[in-house]
Amino acid sequence: MNLNVNLGRTVYFDFVCHTGLGAVSDADSTPTVEVFEDDTDTTVYALTATKRSSKTGNYRVPVACTAANGFEIGKSRSEERRV
């Protein structure tokens, strides 16, 4: 996914967890998200996802795209979810 986001904005990502057989399921532990700069493996921002109420296996994470969180104009970021 490629997004152009203005510095200072918050972007929300939703994702669903599945069992090994593909069924929707709540995670065994709270999922985490890491944001990486450009093509490096250096984490610039890490956060914890929040379970969406009454939705099995559904999680949301707000990513505040601010300078304080390591975001810069002209740089790209990628995110990785871990369960």
C-alpha cells in the first residue's frame, strides 16, 4: 500500500488475525506494529494495536505521522504488523 500523508496527520490501519487454518480469530497476544524508514530495517516508530470491540480478530492501529514520531517530509515509510 502506498499512501501520501501530510506531516502531522494520523492514519488508521485495520487488520484481521487468522488461525493457521484461515479462520478469523483473536490474537493470542496483543499485536504490535513497527514503522520503518525508506528501505532500511531500522524501526522509527513502534506501537500496539487495539482490539476493535465486538469484532473477532479485528484490530486497529493509529499512526501519528509527526516529526516527534520520526516522520520527515520526502521520506517513505513502511509498516509491519506482528501477532
